[in-house]
Amino acid sequence: MNSSIPARSSSHQVEVLLTPELNGRNRKTVFFRYILVAPIAVLAGLLTVSLFPPIILSLLFRKTYPSYALTFNHALLELHVRIAAYIYLLTDDYPSIERNPKIAVLFPDIDGGKKLSRGLPLIKWFLAIPLIVVGYFYSLAALFITFVAWIKVSATGTYPEWGLRVVVGSIKFWSRVAGYAFILVTDEYPSFKL
């Protein structure tokens, strides 16, 4: 796969492919994850707001999604997913800016923006408010499970398989919301399901 072209999803939503590590976990880094991830998380946070206005203007006036913005946003969302997987203890791989074969984000085919609405990007953030509220509850559940997983991984080196559905589902949910409301690569309203 060419690294400059975002991977395509077969659906009309952003999809996340994530292979969590269950056994043989690094028990030492569990205690320092939040300190270790702080620099890359700050960098990702600063970069997040940089391309939202040009995308809205380009879709509104030219009905096109700039290819540089699509490639950048794809890489940035993948970085966010790698950071979340690391924080939620799903992987021991530090979330570098390089791709990780265990974690991938797939964008729907938008045909350069021709398949997207012109005016909808102006209100998608508003329409996403119910999704964001539900997402916070999913995140709270994922954090609780991560706390339990933190204890188990630090004691035994294994991740509790029973928590994967909620934690991985929360990451996938937030990626769909980001793809709809902020990255603007789909006009299809995301499901409230994990």
C-alpha cells in the first residue's frame, strides 16, 4: 500500500483495524504509560486543529477535498488511534509517527470530495453533539476497564479479553465520529453502537 494514499474502506464510515496484544505484555511500562505518551499526545493534539478550516472552505466553495489534507488527516487519525491503543493498554508498541502494521484506519472513498455534501460540513459538528455525549460514556467505561486491565497486566502480563469489546469499540466509535464531524470524510451519520 502506498503510504501517501489513505487506505479505503468498503463502507461509508471510517473503519479501524486493530490487533490487540493479550499475552506476554511489558509489565514495566504499564506504570509509566501516561508519562511516556505525553510528548506524542501533545504533538498530535496541536496538529489536530490545523486543517479543519481549509477543508470546510474547500468543500463549500470548490466541492473538493484537498489531497494533501486527506493524506495528512489519515495519518493524524491513525496516530490518534495508536495513542489510544497505547494508553488503553491494547499494545506495548510506542505510538510513533510511523505506521504500525497492527493498527490501521480506513477512509471511505470520497472521490476527491465529489461524493460529499457542500453545505453539510458547516453543521456536522452540531449534529455530532449526541454522538459526543454517548462517546463520553463509552470512554468512561473504557477507562474503568483499562484501570482493571492495568492491575491485571502489571500483575500477570496478560490483558483481560473480556474488556476488549468495550475498549476497542470505544476507539472505533470515536474514529467514526471524527471521520464524520471533524475530518469530514463521510456524510453518513455514524451509528451509536460500539
